Amino acid sequence: MAKNVIVTGASRGIGFELVQKYAEAGHEVLALSRNSDRLEQLKQACLQLNPKAQVHILSFDLAKGDIAAQLMPFIESCFQHVDILINNAGALVAKPFTEISAEELERIYHVNVLSVFKLTQELIPKFSNNAHIVNISSVGGVQGSVKFSGLSAYSSS
């Protein structure tokens, strides 16, 4: 049975691949990202894998957009209910800790923490009885890395 799936951070990496896998398997997918060009490429890639794929795309900035007022009406126009929510979007500022501004730290928290909270909270009434929430993070938040100086702020989120 086809599922209704929402994937944030869908324009590249894990999110991009997940959208393709769900679309190829015949599920209806809503792909969210800030990058509208990459979303359009993703939709075309999905249609090549499955010409009957139902892929909705929306360019939306989780750090700035109003989830309740702007995103939820779009979601409701796509789905009567949601079966799977994949919170994959993430923000990282590649700077040493001493150079990260308060605004940059706020953006990291808005994307990595607050948007997950807000979107999940807004979707609860729309979840099917057997809905699943998947929160994707990074091993960098657990083990850190000297290669990415911005992980100090990222890891705290």
C-alpha cells in the first residue's frame, strides 16, 4: 500500500536518495528544500525511475518560513494524512567556534532543532494511526571532527 512521505533536506545527500527510493517504490512524496533547482532535478530523476511517481516539491526555508501558516496549507493540499515524516534537513556553519555569530548559531538551532519540533508538532493531527517519524542526524554530532571546525555549534544542536 502506498504511503504519504515527507522528506526535509531533500535537495542532496541522504534526503535526495530517500525521495528517489520512496518514489521508485510507488509512494507519494513531498520533498522540501531551499534549493528549487535541485528539487526540480530530483523530481525529474524520480520520474525517470518511475514514470508514475507522485512527487511534490516545495522550496521552503525551515529557518525562516512559518511552518503553520505557509508550509501546512501546502502539505494539506498534497495529503489527507501523513504516514512517514523524515526530518533530514540540517545546517552547519563551517567556522571555528570563536568566529560563529549569534545569528549563525540561531540559524543552526532553527533548522536542526526548532523546525523538527514545529513540523512534527503541526503534523501530529495529520499522522495516520501507524505513522513513523525518522530524525536523521550526523555522527559528527557524537564524535566530532577536526576536519570541520563548525561542528562545535552543530554538535550542540
